[in-house]
Amino acid sequence: MKKIKLLILFLFFSTAIIFAQQKKYVSYTVKRGETIKSIAKIYKLSKRDLLRLNPGVSRKPKPATVIIVPNKNYGKVMVKEVKDEKELYTVSPKETLTGISRKFGITIEELEAVNPKLVDGVKIGMKLIIPKRSITLPKDSINFVLHSVVLDDTFFNLTKRFEVTKESLLRLNPILDEGLKLGMLLKIKPIEDVKDVIGIFEENIDLSKELNVVVMLPYQLSKLTDSITEASFDKRNSLLNYTTDFHLGTVMAIDSLRQRGLSINVKYLDTENSNFKLQNILNRNDFSEVDVVIGPLFYKKAHLVAKQIKVPVIAPFFSGKQKDLTTGNLIKSSPDLDVYEDKLLDYMAKTYAGENIIVINDDKPENQSKLWRIVTKIKKFDSLKRIEVVKPKDGFIDSRLFVKKLDTLGKNWVIMLSNEQVTTSATINNLKSYVEDVDIRLFALNKGKNFNFINNSFLGKLSFMYPSSEYVDIKDINVQRFYEKYKAKNFALPTKNVIRGFDVTYDALIRLASSENIEEGLNAGKSSRISAGFNYSKKLFKGYENSEVFLIQYTKDLNIIIIE
């Protein structure tokens, strides 16, 4: 699809494409007073990476020394202006000058300028000359959907038509600060939000590489005393437990990589869960030689760090704010919520075969937009037969109403959108009445606490399916070894947060050790760790985002399996 869109753009604008020199590295002659550090800064490299490209070169090379540096033009595209010949257009019945000008993205004045006969008005069968603009495209515009501004275009209708925000239009087109003008050629959005990651990540550790890592966590060491430590650990889901468990997983990941021969320098910094303390850390520490920062624990604080340093920063946990808070060097290790939704609905669309669909939701105002969005997507399923929406009334779903929504002779897909305990209970009570005699399958956007009271065997009868970013296969030999190793060292089984600490840290460092830098490592393919999967892609105006989500299904024989 991307190739077809590119071809259309090429034909439409008749541009000639000239590719820049495609050498990844080029030579550079050192000038008087320059050092490896100053040159590395020019090319946005660390000193260590530049020295690795030039073994044997000192940190202060002599003037006229020739070294190797990255080619800044590598992969860039130059677009050359090509003028088109005039085109004739035959006026059809009911066409107007306004309609013709919109069709070709030009103004009425431009049409009249090259067609003097229009002074008497437009007539059926009239041959009109359509002027073609000489278009000079920005270097990267072949990667974008383009639009030529016509009469009546406004920011509002452009954002609605192309499903973009005004802010993104302004970022892509700085000229819009002056307002919309007829004939402007605008970059609307990327032709395709393409993931760079396609294949499977393959480890290729460079044992000569030395990694510098910073881990920022709210250890709160200054607040701990012997008298309160035990009580603090007894508090369920306390910050201290989260921090300690994640730290233990991080340490285990680093130790595992060191045992494989990798040299890792790690610095642990206590943020104390305080913005004031965090700012002090940023002010007092030099991050210029750091390869990656893991943490802080909370997303907003990770975002704060990423805005103030140029080092890649990994946010280890999901936050509801992560969709809006982002910056170029911030790495989201947890997928956004819309990734879960897309994963489930894409699977349902691919496997849909005429099932009767029932969507369960509650009356919460904040959930109505989600209901509308998902129902709209389902209505696009190929050959959709029937879709119904059911909401509880006063906490109950009338069984007589519910059975009318079911196809008792065919197959039914029930989709639970609500996370409310009452709505879930009402739905399950109705399903229990029919699951033995009617073909019913249950779906949800996540397996939240509202499912905790439901027996797994009943979920198996419903072939319950939901998307998740984490799944532990206890039959996997690597998982078993991890559990055994952790238990031998810590005299307990690893918690969910221990595993999270291990997965995030191990994946980031193994990618870094197998690549020139973290960005190249993140682009190197999909990976699966003890619980989580990682499939990173770079988003426009944003950092790297993980989109790896599993589809998990309960089976009738009481197994839990990954479908995708």
C-alpha cells in the first residue's frame, strides 16, 4: 500500500528524485583546536562511539588528521523541481468554476488568467487549460500525504478530513503561522505510520563495548529507619515494595549480562520520589557519557528527566498520561492503550465470519466515546450481520432483553468494554444461563480486577480472549531457569515487578550491546523476555514506543495460550 501511495504522489507532482550520496560514513579532516569530544558533539555522537569508529586515534588528534564520521546525508532524498506542460480539461454538465478549481487545487483567478474565454462564463464542453504549478517539494515530502490549499479550506475541516490535529499541521508546516493561503502545499501526515521494527531481534553482543547505565528509582533511603522498614514492606503495593522489586529485577538483568562477558558500569540514583531531589540529581551529575537512563519509576518524572538531558530515558511502567507527555529521547516501554484496542479489533476483523456481536458497556460518561469508537470500527467488518449494544439498568441486565440480543442458533461474540464490577457481574450472570446451549465467545480490552471473581473454568467455556502486554509461560525452559535462579538468590519467587525490572533492563542493554547505539538497537526487531515483549518504533515528533501486545485466550481444557 505504501508503494502505491508513493507512486501516486510521484505521478501527481511529476517530480524527479535524486538520492543523496548513500555512504553511511565519510571522511573528516580535523581542524586546529578540535577534539574528539567537540567533533562528536557536531555529529551527535558520544566520544566513545566516535573513538570506536576510529581505533588508534587519540582524544586530541593533531590538525589534518583524517577520521571517519557518520554521513549526515545518509538516506536523505533531494527533490528537484520539474515543470509540467499545460493540460486540457473538458467541462462536464453542472460543473462550475469553483468545483473545477477545487478539483485541481488551483484558484479561479489562475483558471481565468489562462482561459480568457471564461469572461463569458463556463459552458458545457468548453476546453479549459489547467495551469500546472512548478512545485518544489521539501526534501522529506515524499514520506507525507500532501494537500494543496483550495478555496474554503480551514484548519477545522482539514483536521477533520485528514484526522490530524492543528498542532501537528503547524509543526509540519511552519509557514502556517501566517495562516492558510490558496495554493499552499501542505504536509498533512506521514503516508503510513510505519513501524521500523519488522523482524526478530537477534543478539550480537560486542564484548569490547563498555556500557554506562544510570538507574533512577525512589529508594527513599533517607526516610528509612530500622523501626519503620519492616512496617513499610508489610504495606501491600507500597512504593517501597515496587521500588525494591524493580531494583532486584534490574540487578539480576545486569548480573546476567556481566556473566556473559559484557562490561557494564551502573550508577543507582535515589530520586526519593521528589521533583526537588530529581532536579538536584540532574544539576549535579554529568550525563554526557551515559548510554541510557532507566527510570524514574513514574512516567511524569521520566518525562521531566528526558526533557533536560540528551540521553535516552526509558519509562519502565505504563501511565495514563503517556499518550500526551512525550519527547524525542523518551522511550515508552509500555504500549499505549489504543495498541491493545487495535490488536483485539484487528484480530476480530480478520476472523469475523458472520457472528452476532453484542457490546456491553456502562453509563459512565467517560466510556461513551470509547463505545462510539469501537462500534464504529466493528461496523467496518466485512459482511457484518448484526451488532447490538447492551447497558445495565440500576446494576442489572434484564435476561429477557439479553436473550433477544443473542442469536440462539448461531455464533455470538460478546465484547466487554466496561471495567465496572457491577456491569461485569450482570453480564456474567446472563452468560451463565446460556453458555451450555448457545455458542458464545467473550472478549475484553483487558483483564482487569472486574474479572477476578470469575472462575477460570467458566472463562474457558467462553474461550475468553483479551490483549495484554505481559504473559509468563511457566512451561518455557528460560522462564523456569529465571525462577530457579531468582529463588536461589532471594529465597522467594519473583513478583510481577521483579520480572518487569528484569525485562526492561535486560532488553535495553542487550540491544545496546548488540548495536552502535540505543536507537539502532531499538530498531533491530521484536523481542520476548520473561513476561513482556518489545517492538519499538519511532513516532513523528515523539520518542520510541513499544507496540508489542499479546492476544491471550482461555481454552476449554483450562489452558491459557497466546493466539498472536
